[in-house]
Amino acid sequence: MSLIKFNNRNRLFPWNNRQLKDFFSSDDFFFNDDFFTEDSIMPAMNVKELEEEFEVEFAAPGFKKSDFEVTLDDHILNVSAKKEMEKKEEEDEFMRREFSYNAFKRSLRLPETVDNTADIKARYKDGILKLNLLKKEPTKETPKKVIEVI
């Protein structure tokens, strides 16, 4: 089972990251760590090179198949997903409204051995998006040619 890496630092520290930095008013090495950077949910990713294909897996639970957008452009694989949810309850004299927004985008430069003209198989099951990218025969390097200078 793969794990998801995400920024859940606001639960760890109840203060806003900027307020925390301002409170200590220091730019020393501790606060220059990427621990305090703002980033979006970033799913864990596994890449396996098999004999005839590459298998790329993203751990992205809670999404539906229709939430994903997968594109391949000039050996750059872009995988993104976006999910919005709004819940509204109205009773007598009060109204409760909840909403959430989850999104991520990952881009990978693929090796030249990936056949970008072949179909890419994408499956989403049990919170795992799995992509299968076929390989092509590597281009053979032309042997070094020695040119005689006359």
C-alpha cells in the first residue's frame, strides 16, 4: 500500500506559517527549510521500469476517474486531478455550509525510450492511478567516424 505525502502542517502548528516566521523574526537555517514552504497535496509516486514498459503509479485516494487529466506532450507526462465538494444544510433558523477543494499536478520528463506514439493505458482503482507506457527500441548510436584531413 502506498502512502500519500501532503502538506498537513497547519494541524501540526496552529499558526499560519508566515505568522510563525514573523513571531521568531529570523531567517536562519531552521526557517529556510522546505518544511515551512506552502505546497499543495502531492501524491506519492512509484516508477517501475519493466522489460517492455514503464509503470507509473500515483497514490491519489478520494478522487474519481473523471477528476483526472493525463496528457503527454513532447516526452513530458502531466498528471493532474481536481475535486471540489460543497455541502449545504438548511434547518429552521440556521444554515451550515461546508466545502473542500483538492488538486494536484505532477509533471515528469520521460526518457527517449518511451514510445509516445503508442497508446498509454491508465487505470484508477482503490485510490491508485496506474499508467503503463510502452518502450520503443532505443535508437542505435552511429559508430564514431574518423575523417582524414588532407
